[in-house]
Amino acid sequence: MDAQLKPDIYDASIDLNTIGQELRSIAEIHNKDIADIELLLNIELTNKCVKLKPAQIKKVRDYFDIAGLDTYIQNFQNNYKETLDRCKTEYKQSKHLFREFKGMISILGSKFNSNNDRLNDVLDFFDMDSIEEILALKKTNHALFKTKKINDINQINLTALLRKGIIVAETNNTPDYNENGLKQWVEERDWFKHLADTNYLKHLPDIYREFGITLVLVPHLQNTVYGLVHWHEEKPIVVITDKGKDLASCWGTLFHEIGHLINDKGCSIFEYKECSSLKKKELAEIEKNANDFANQYLLNNNDLRRIVFAAKNKGENMTWTDVCRRYGIHKIFAQYWLRKASIEPWKNKAISIDFNDII
């Protein structure tokens, strides 16, 4: 089914047989003309016919001359009403609960699109039997993220990012983690020649697989993180989102997460005990170390944010060529920080990147 046309929740009540449909089936089995029955009852026996009156039920019994048919019809109608009411209640409840999951539909991909509604696609994605199970699952997941309030983070979307990484990791069957291979890739700096190439970044999951790393590139989900690290069966999963659709930002996120891999080996940001046992100061130090790692390799150890905004406050005319020359960094990062400072943004346009095409 076309994912764009698929309903969030399939209304199972539309599949229920009404008494009108049931009588048509009975007539066909007993070689009776349905038109004669409709004339007898003075109604049309369509799927809209959901109830016969007692007098009509008696006429049907006498017409077919089948003992107990009247009791069968009455029980059928009672069961239909009970089932219809239950379906409608479940449909309404599911519609309400499913609102929390609508933001993550974009990362399901074609692998989870075989059901008749999005709800069952989501249940397959999480490998759960009910929405309630997933809602309980989100309560066990915590993360190191930059936010002042826990309510700023959409826990369902965040849990979906983690689940996406695990699914890819288990599907790809990556080799054992090779930290030295990763470090060698970083130090050899071949990536520096490709910083402005969106296709190179999108190809990195294949390169990282050789190091035993599952690198997953996914569309950004609202109120989540730029990226995350998770260790699954002693192998690292790195999820990078296209938040901001900015290539420079994606590189910054990637190297930040590489910093976590190297500095915090084996530490998953989704493990409750690890996160809950750390104080804010310790969490801040972990994040600072990851930022410092990214700055070391991408910004040549320069605090470009401070430099660029200081120049703006002083009214200095700074161009991306000036920044590249003075601080020895790539053009995309010079332009990134000049955009952040609103310094001639028309001359410092971002290189757009979108991960929707690789889901």
C-alpha cells in the first residue's frame, strides 16, 4: 500500500458483516432469489442493513423454513452490535494514542510498510504487540542531550532513532569494532577533501561498516537530537540526523559522536543507570570533550563561534576567505559560522543535505 495514502489506524468495523450481507449469503447457499426476500421484508439487504425487526425476522424464518433461524439472526445482530461498539471504542482509543507516533513515520522506510495501516507498521518497527508496550518502553530510555527541560525532548521520537539504529545494526551484521581503523581514518584526513560533497557523507555508512560501526543517517525527528551513540552487543551504533539540512552541521555532529566513541567507549547514552548516576557537571564534561574532539579536527582547535561573534560585535568586516586563511579550516565551516552570526548570509550559503532519500 502507498504509505502516503495509508490510514493511521484501520477501522476494523468496516469489515464486519451486517445482517443484510449475512442474509444474502444465506439466500445464495439455499438458492433463493434475494429480490423475493427484499420484497417480502420491504427493505434492501445491503451492507447498510444492520438490524431486522422481530416481525421481519419471523418472516425470514418462515420463508426459509429453517428451525432456529430466528434465534440465529437475533444472536447475529446482538454480536454485530457488541463487536461494532468494541471496534469503534478501540479505533477511537488507538487514534488518540497514535498521535505520539506520527512524528516518526518518516524513518520507517520500505521495510515497514506491509500492513494496512501505519499503526501496525509502527508495531512491527518496534517489534511490539501494542501501543501501550511502546509507551512503557520509552520510560526506560534516557539520553545525554542538551536541553533545559525533559519536556523539550520527544521521547517516542528519540526511542525511534535508537530502534532504527538497532534494526540496521542487526540487519547489516557488522564485523567486530575496530577502533584503530576508525582512528586511522580520522588521522589520515582523506575526509577533508570531501567535506563539501554530500554524496561522500552519504557513503560513509559503507566505510564505517569496515570499522565495525553501524552508521545510520536518518531524517531529523522533531524535538530530538542531532545525533546519538549506542553500544549494541559490544558494537557501536551512531545515528546522525539531517537537522537543519546543513552539510556542515552534519559533519559537526558526526565528529562529535566520533568523539564519544573514542572518549567514552562502551558508554551508551540510552542506559538508565549510567545517565542517572552522573551529575550535571559530569554530563557537561562528557559533552565538552566530544565538542573539543570535533573542534580539533574540523575547526583546527579554534572557537569559531566566539571569534566570529566577537568580530560582528566590533563591526569588523569578516569574509569566509579571511576565516579560512587565518584559522586553517574548510570553507563550509567558515561559512557556517558566518551564517550563524548573520554576516552577509547571501555570500555564505549552506550546502543542503537531505537524508529522506536514503531511508
